[in-house]
Amino acid sequence: MQWETVIGLEIHTQLATRSKIFSGAATAYGAEPNTQACAVDLGLPGVLPVLNREVVTMAARLGLAIGAKIAPISIFARKNYFYPDLPKGYQISQLDLPIVGKGELEIELEDGTTKIIGVTRAHLEEDAGKSLHEDFHGLTGIDLNRAGTPLLEIVSEPDMRSAKEAVAYMRKMHSLVRYIEISDGNMQEGSFRCDANVSVRPMGQKELGTRTELKNINSFRFVERAINFEVGRQIDVLESGGRITQETRLYDADKDETRPMRSKEEAMDYRYFPDPDLLPVEVSESLLNEVRASLPELPDARRNRFIEQYSLSREDASLLTSSREMADYFESVTQVSGDAKLVTNWVMGSLSGALNREGKEISASPVSADMLGGMLKRISDNTISGKIAKEVFEAMWQGEGDADAIIDKKGLKQITDTGAIEAVLDEIIANNPKQVEDLKGGKDKLMGFFVGQVMKQTGGKANPGQVNQLLKKKLGL
Amino acid sequence: MSLDNSEVKRIAHLARLVIDEQDISIYAHNLSNILDLVEQMSSVPTDDVAPMAHPLDTLQRLREDKVTETNQRDHFQLVAPQVENGLYLVPRVIE
């Protein structure tokens, strides 16, 4: 039988605020245990949560970026369950009236086509603390620094039909939250993680199959592997006549498999109700206008502008706008050097290569946009060849100064003096009579041999085009 | 009676309350009375009344995103039964 996979994602993105969602404790990552957990975060009696203005603004930023309606009034609710890293016995979240309503995100598929993925809603909530299960004499250690850290949970429609689509959506959302500066998106630190709802159904069937929920996946690679494993498992169960149990499963990266997480004998019942400690939250039209005005140009719009303004291919434009830093870098270099196509090749070639090699972000590149632009200008005005430029780039990367200084210091200037090139050429012609005869006899491929020889003797400093011309003139071709 | 004994047991479990077997019917009776009252209130026509999330007719006040709390770990941990390396220790919980 042909099966169709149906996937919906719940993405938890940590909002990049200084203080927590309901308290004035710091959110900085990596602090000593429990040094950033105040009375509110500990759920001590008599405390009152007070909402952080910035999380409202950040949620609105995301909402506007995905074309969603922002609720003029939204409500916080208590989600009740017992767990030691949740000291209040409930998590403050949103159920009815979440802050962000229906929106959408366009993803690009491998075959170059695009697809719209619906976003059902996005709501604000607080994170829980961390349980450490190392050996504390058979006890569990609790660190509540993370308790109360603001999260925006972005829930998608079940619109994805393969693990690859799910990854494309997750990547796009990851790039978007960083673009609009609401999250650092750091996946190692758990700032961006997702749960995947996965089901399969016979191709053509309308109703959805029973789904399982894969919890807490914090890498793009794992999301793809976890979904693929789970789809295979569900199909095996169904084809051997079994039924899928609706349950929460955990992906084990070491074994590359998923397994049930909670025993479901007692179904979770969160008993949501509006939190009496918090009043309805208003997002006024004036706040929305403020947020709208402060949003940067969004990735899709920027990609389209790059295609239009710089005549780039869609693929190049997509890559260059995949992060805001990269797109800013590209535009700065282009402003200095002018030739967008040349800039594209260098940014995606040598620069990206060097960054990958050393595991650096573009914002930490030793070669600044100004420096790269300055060097590319020297290619355009024929001061150096593309080949020599690679050497100049490497020297800039090693911190030897800007392009002009390096070209000067190392004497890399292209030889434009015809006489000097002719002298080299004469010598090569004299030393290679056989090749000269063959070339004259019509073996055009040998042009390359002579140009190569000249480049070798001049250390790459001759202009290949010029050498070509001079050679033809000399041999009367 | 709208609540039966098994539902009372389940609610008690969700709330992590220990209740005596002999009291269950009394709880079921009392809680049912409350639910019946709610039921009765549902018959009041409220079609043109907007649902209210809070009895106070006002909006949430927002605070600036500023760190105002300092580290008071030692102070807070005075009331904890057991701590180690700055962590609160609790009975082992592994799913």
C-alpha cells in the first residue's frame, strides 16, 4: 500500500529578553545553579507574576512576520501538572486567546518549488527548570535558573508531507526568529527546539491517522532522522495488522530510534483555567504600529529584492538571505566593489569555505565586508587576477592587512607592461619549438600551454587575456 | 449526582491528595452540588454577554525588561530540606 506522511511541528523558541517573562531575574545562560531563580520563579507563596513588556513585543514581531493576526486581547492560563522542576505545580501558558493567530510561512523544497505551511497559532509561556539525574545519592538535583524563561511556542498546521519538508520549515522558522531578533536560536543551549506530531494514512484517505508526538528534538539532523524512523515504524505496525497508539515518544539519537516516553495509563489532564494572577493582555493598535515600523526587511522580501536588484539566481539569493548577517555582509561588499555577481561568488565560495573550515560565524569573519570589497575592486580594475586574489584573500584572513597593503607588500600587482610580458613570451617560444610548430599547424589547445607557462614564470601576475593576444600577434595567428 | 466515586478518586490523584475511602461518597455529593449549581447558572441567557477572563475589568500592567533581582540563593535554600552544589535535591524522578 502507498502511505502518506502527515507532520505538524510545535517549535519552542526562547525569547531573547534580559529578564524572565514574569519576574526580574536574569535569563543569562550558564549561570551557577539557582542563582537566577527569584521568589516568583520558585513559586513561593504570596508572589505575583508581572508580565515583561518585551515578550509581548517579540510575539507581535513574529506574528507580523508570518502575516498573522495579533490578538487585541489575549489571556494566560494555568497548565497543571506535578513535576519537581515546576515548583508552582502549574506552568503559565496560553490556551484560549493566544497572542498570535493564524499565519503562514513559505518553504522551498529540494526541487526548487515552494510550499506554504500554515501556522495555527503562537502563544507565550514560561519554561520549566532543569532536572539533573546524575548521582546525588539516589536523588535528583533541581536547577531553577531556566524556570520562568520566556518561550514562544509556534504551532504549525499538519501541512508537511515528509521529513525533508519538516526540516525545511524548521530551518526557515529558525532563520526568521533570528532575522527579526526575537531569539538567538542557539540549539545547543536549547533556545530553539521542537516536538513533531507524526502520523501516516493510506494515500488518498481524507481523515488523519493516529499520531504520535516526538518530544524535544534540538537539531535539524535529528528531526529528519526521528521522523523517518517513526514513519517507518508506524507503517510496519499498520502493515502487520496492528494499530498506532497515541502517545509521546522520545528520539534516541545514539540508537536512532523512538520509544514511548510516558506511561499513558493515566492520561495527562492539565486542567487548564485562566490564571487569576494575570489580567488580560492588550496589544494596542499603536503598539502594533510601533512594532511594524521596527521590523527589518524580511527574508523573503529581501531575497526577491536581491533577484531583482542584483540579477542573482533564486538559489543564490536564497542562500545569501538565509541569515541577516550574511545578507548585510553581501550588501556591504557590493556597495564597495560594485560587481554583485563577483561578490556572490566570493561570499559563497572562498569566504564561506574559510568560515566553515574554522567553524566561524560571518559576524566573526577576520575579513570584513570592507576588506573583501576593497580586494574585489582590485580584480575589477585589473590590478590583480582572480587567481592572485585567492592568495590576497588568504593573507587578509591571516590578518596581514587590507588588500592594497598586501598587494603592495608582496608585489602581486598584475604585469600590464607589454614589454615585460613579451620578453617572457619570447623566451618560452624559443625554448619550445615543437609546441610552436604544432600550434601553428592548428593545434589550438596549445594556447593554454603557452599562457600557462607565462603565468608560471610570472608567478600568476600576467593577465591571461593579454598573454593570449600577444601570443597570437607574435605567431601571426 | 453529576460526579461518581471513580471521578472523585481521579481528581484526588491529579491533585495528589490522599483521601479516605469512606469519605469519597461525601466528596462526590458535595462536589456534585457545586457542579449542579454551575449547571443551573448555565441556564441563564448570556448570548449577548462577552466572556470574561477575570473579574477585574482592567488590563495587565507590563514591566520593563530589566533585571531587578539579585542572587539570593543562600537565603531561599534555608527552607529547602536538602541542597547540594547549589541544587535542590528531590526524590528521584525518571520517566
